[in-house]
Amino acid sequence: MAEDQVSHIRIERTDHRLEIYLGHEPENRLIPDMMNHMADELEAVKGDDNLKLIVFRSSLDRIFSLGMDLEQLTSEHVGGFMASFGHLLYTLNEQSAITVACVDGACMGSALELAVYCDMAIASSRSNLGHPGIKAGIFPPVAAAVYPHLVGRNRAIEILVTGRELSAEEAREMGLLNRVWPAGEFYDHSEAFFRSIERYSAVALRLTKKAIEQAIYKRVPVALRAAEDIYLNELMKTHDANEGVRAMLEGRDPEWRND
């Protein structure tokens, strides 16, 4: 299927797999139209009993996505961005098929939140990942809700308050990624990995995922709503969050007031 030039998404479907390609040049920045289209595509396959895998990829070379468009960080736009991003994640959460983010290159901010929100995230060895939001006086609400379950409280705090980039191997060791393969072999390894899942019964895959989620993730949507509320109704009303965003957009160092 050809790429939609408005929403910057390309969809490919086989018997048991849906692949969603992000293609917003030059950095695959996430914007509301793009996320709404992804959510619509996910809604369209909800309940498809033949679907086994939903895979997120990038159409761009060496960039999965650098996260939200910087203009969306401003107080007048962030509410709309959060609504679209939240809708995408809640729709993703309702999928019974196994969801996988296939990361080859830079994956930052909200894009990393999307990747880790999938059931599995795999990456090439040349990928780098991170949450630089703290440098602009903000935090990633989805990561704040999900990461403690994946990497533990203390490592989650370290990742978010230092804002440093992680190598793919370090992210795997922490628990953010399932597999890492050499860049030159990444496509072949990832395809073999997908085929190893697609060989099994769709109903067995679906119910296995359901059982695991009942055991672990029942509280994640509640935590996510709480983190979003803190972000929108507390953080984005502070001077420092708005100053940090303005400074990033203007290419200067922020002047913190600590309020």
C-alpha cells in the first residue's frame, strides 16, 4: 500500500501480520494526524481472529522516530497531542494480536514510549534510545507509568531524570528491549523471529497474551491516566516546563525558576 502523504503512514497486510510504517521525514516526528491514522488502522483490525502480529517499523533509514514534534510541546498544543497519543496507546492496548516495535536507529521520547508500550520491542545494534525530556523541564508520562513494571522503580527514575541516551544493548540489559541483533543482520533476524511466532495458533497466542496481562498489567491503564493528569494539570502549569520548552524551540539554555 502506498504511503499516506498526509498522515505519513504506510500499511502492509499479509495473512497473519499487519505492518505499520512510520514515514514522516526527516525525523519521523509524531504528530496528531499520524497517530490518529495509526489508531484507525488498529481499530479496523480489532477482533480479527486471523491476525497474529502487529509490527511497527520506520520507512526512514537509521531513524525509528525522534518522538513528538517539538511544536506539540507548547502548552497550547500539548493537550491535543496527549489526546491523540493516549487514544493510540489505548487502542494498542486493546489489541489481542502480539504487538512488536521493530527499531533500527534513533528512538527517542514518545517514540520510545510507543515502542516499549508494545508487547515486545526489538532493535538493531546501531539503535540509540532515550528520554531527553528532563532537559526541557518535562517528563514522559507513559514511561513513568510503564517503566517501573519493566525495569524497576530505581532504574526507571535513573532513565528519566538523567535524560541520557542508551545503547541498544544497555536498553536490552535493563529490560526495555527483548532482542538486539547486529545492524547488518537485523532484518533477517527479525523476520525469523516473527515467523517463529506466526507458526503458532492465533487463539493460543491471543489467550497467552490475555493471561499474562491479567497477571501483570491490569493496573497500568490506571497508572497511565494518573501520570497524564500530573503532566497536563500540574507539570504544564509550571513556569519551568513552559520555559524549558520555549528554550528548546529557541535553541538556548533554559533559565529555571524551580517553580
